[in-house]
Amino acid sequence: MDKWISADQAVAAIDDNATIAITGSGGGLLEPDVLLQALERRFKATGHPRNLTVVHALGIGDGNGSGLGRLAHEGLVKRVIGGHWVWSSAMQKLAEEKKIEAYSFPGGVIATLFREIGAGRPGVITRVGLRTFVDPRVNGGKLNDISTDDLVELINLGGEEYLRYKPLKIDHALIMASQADDKGNLTVRHEPADLDIYAVALAAHNSGGRVIAQVKSKPNEPFPPRQVRVPGILVNGTVEVPEQRQCQISEYDPTLSGEARGVVEVDATPIDPMRLIVARRAARELGMHQSINFGFGFPGAIPALLASQGRSHEYWGSVEQGIHNGDMLDGSMFGTARNADAILASVDQFDFYSGGGIDVTFLGMGELDEEGNVNVSQLGSRVVGPGGFMDITQGASKIVFCGAFEAKGLQVKERGDGIEIVSPGSIPKLVKKVRHITFSGKQALLDGKEVFYVTERAVFKLDPQGVKLIEVSAGVDIQRDVLSRMEFAPVIEESLAEQSITFERKVCSR
């Protein structure tokens, strides 16, 4: 059977009310954008398909309309179950305005759920997400009040609490690969990551659904069997897209795909001063020869900082997309690296993380509250999602959160060994209660984790007594610049308590 079809033919079989699963990660990694364009084109022309359910593990798009943004039309989509939403502001807006049902689960859980669906097992049973916003005792991953179905449940096994993320039937998988042969065998040998392509294809095929792959080309000669990532038995159709790019920044770079090693020019772009200050302090929590994970945002500056200090050899680094070591990229291409040591499927990577494979993780921090809870998944009314954040924090022994002390308008500069606050921020980030619990301080204490919260002016640590202030930067006044600008009173390290009392006495004597 000839599996080569056009993009329009590929999406013509998608019916109203279908559930589709999509591969991808920010920056265009394994993003089947031509298929998504064809689906958008069909909907605009005919009004169909309607009321789709869309499921994806990581962020899909470039932030400028590609990827998930192609599907952000009222009527086309009924429900989105996503691990990360930030690459499509249009889809975020539909969720905020309650025009679609919106759910967000941990990215690793969703990727693993595809595998479990394909294997015919009863969903994902895990401790990832306990006491966070995905726990049904909180809100079950529901991001607005029109999302009423319970897609996750609390269960007890052997006296221990777990969450069960329920399986669902996948009708269509839209995936991207490098090449396909005439049997439909797919290779991702030219891509910077494997992600969850096999798990997504397996879920659709074994649900009785269809798998459509977008590829750049046919091979001139058969590729070796070990380079087949998805066997043709799972694939119903392939669409050739000669203009397909490897990712947002490259049509094809073999140092990104691991096919060749090359000299990488040092990025001369200066790191934002705020991120640099936080990265320097956070990096002090790194021990020798540890397994380290770096998250998106503020922590993304740490690998470049360590490289500039000649310290890349001191640790084994990895990110959730399945990349190990190498020259890790930041910004929109976070999740890729040049000259990587290993590239795994993201499903396997998440198994490594949730099972305890990393010693220390450095992650971003949106809000922090008095119980040590952290929010990165919903900032204001904006749907963000956790990505791999929750899978990673569940398995890591030590967690170092990194972020600015305040938001909107904060400007600081380094002065000697300390900092000067040029202008304060107008939005507090250390709040009485976070809007969304992406990380549970209570669960972390129960699990015996070591947790730090690093900002440009102060460092805190999770303690059974509460969030403890353990360090203040030189040039920062503890009372004026820290305590008075928080919405809760932290426990204060004994050595710092005297500074606070002294300052208060000075004020009273004036």
C-alpha cells in the first residue's frame, strides 16, 4: 500500500469530536507544523472538523502562530490537555476566556500516558503531582470552571497515596520525523531530539486510530534498522515536506542531531544581569560529579555560566527533552544541545527523573508562599502549565528554585561583592498564598527533600518551621529590601535575626 499522501489528504479523515495527539517541543522540535496548517486550512474552508480534543506533552510552536497556534480557533478545538502552553498565546486566550476546556498535567506524565495507552495499561499511577494543582483534592489539573471531567484520581496502594491519570482513546497522531521509507519506517536521525514520537504513535495505533507523519524526505538508500524510531506497522500515511526545518534556528545542523561533533563558537551575548546574579548564587549549590537537571527560564543561564568558568566537566547535565551534556542552548531553543553525549526519548528521560536519577535540579520560580509552595503554572490569569517541572521535582533529592524577588520594573546592578536595587518591582512574588501549587512544600517535607529558593537579593530554605531566610546579599537591607517587601514573615536564620533587630532599633530612635 502506498503510504505517501498530501497534507490535505492526511487531515481529511479527522472527524468531528476526535482526539488527536501531537509531538513537539518549543523551537520547532519534531513539530508537524505543515499537518497542523492543513488542519487549520480545512477548518477555515469547511468548518470541520469541530470539537477536537488535543493532547500534547510539551510546548508546541514558536510563539508566533505556528504549532498549537494553528488550532487556536473557537469551534475547532473543544478541549486541550497540555503539559506546556506558553508557545501559543492564542490558545492560552481561549482557555482564559473559557471558550475551550483546559487541562494541564505534568509533561512527563502525559508522555508516559501515551506509552501506557499504547500498552493497554490502566493509565499512569505515580506520586508526581501529589498536593499540587493536579491533585483532585486541589483542582485535578482543571484550568477553568468549564472543565468539569475528572481525568485524574487519588488512589491508595499499600498504604501510600498515588495519583492515577486516566487513559483516553487517541484517534489520530500527528508526528514529525526526518525521513520515511516506502514501508513507512520513520527515522529521527537528523533531529535534535526524539521526544515522545514512538509513544504517541503507539497510543494512536493501539487505540485503533491513525498515525500520520510529516517528513522532510525519502532516503536515497535504506537507513539502518537501528535508526528506525517508529516502525512502519504503526504508520498510516506519510507527507513529504522538502522545506521542513530541523528546528527554529537551523535547517540542518549535525552537531544538534548528534550526527557529528564540531567546534562551537562561544556565545558572546551577555547574560541578563539579573539572571547572571541568580545563576552565580544558585551554582554554589552544585557539588562535584553530580547528576544535574536544568529547567527553563532563569536556570537556563547556569550551563553557560559554568562553561564560562571552565566547570562543565564537574557535573552530568540533562534536560527533559532527553539531552545529556553538550553545549546546552537557552531561550527558545531550550531543550537542545550541540555535541550532546546522549539523546534519549523524552519518555525514557522522564522515567530517569521520576525514579530519582538526578541529584540536584535548578528550576524557575514564579511565586513562593509561606508554606514553601511554588507556582510556575498559572501566572495571573495566564495558563502556562508545568512542562516537566513536576516530574523533575518529584524525583530530585535537592531542588534549587531560581527567580527574581519581584516582578515588573525591578532593576538591579552588581556593586562590588553585592548588588544595588536601582528600582523595585511593583508585583510581589513572595506571597501569602500562591495562585497555583505547582510544587508542594508540604509534600517535599514529607519526602525529605532539600529545597532552596534563590533570588537576586536573598536566599531561603524550606524548613519544618516554614520558609527560612538564610542569606542576604551585600548591599541589601534585610528589613527594607526583603522583609518589608514580602507578604509573609519567614523564619529567620539566627545570624540574620540580629541585623533585622538592629535596623528596627535604628528606625525607632530617629
